[in-house]
Amino acid sequence: MLAVTDSAGAYYYNAMLWAVENGITNGTNTEGTRGQRVTFLYRELGGQ
């Protein structure tokens, strides 16, 4: 897991930590691909 320090205190910090811990993102500052965004939404809604 990458250290997520550049966003500490941001309103989305806890959500970003959750996404990193669950393998959805690596915490880098990128928009992500269409597939990554769909995967994020799918997993957030309870899909496996």
C-alpha cells in the first residue's frame, strides 16, 4: 500500500484510504480508466 499523505485532512481522505485498502486504487493522483471507475462503483455497491 502506498502512503497516502498528500491528502491528509481532505474531505475525501477516509474514502481514499478505504479504496486503497480494498485494492480499488493505489492512491496516486490520477483520474483512472473507465474500467477502474466502473470497478470502483461495482465494488462500492457490493459486487465482488
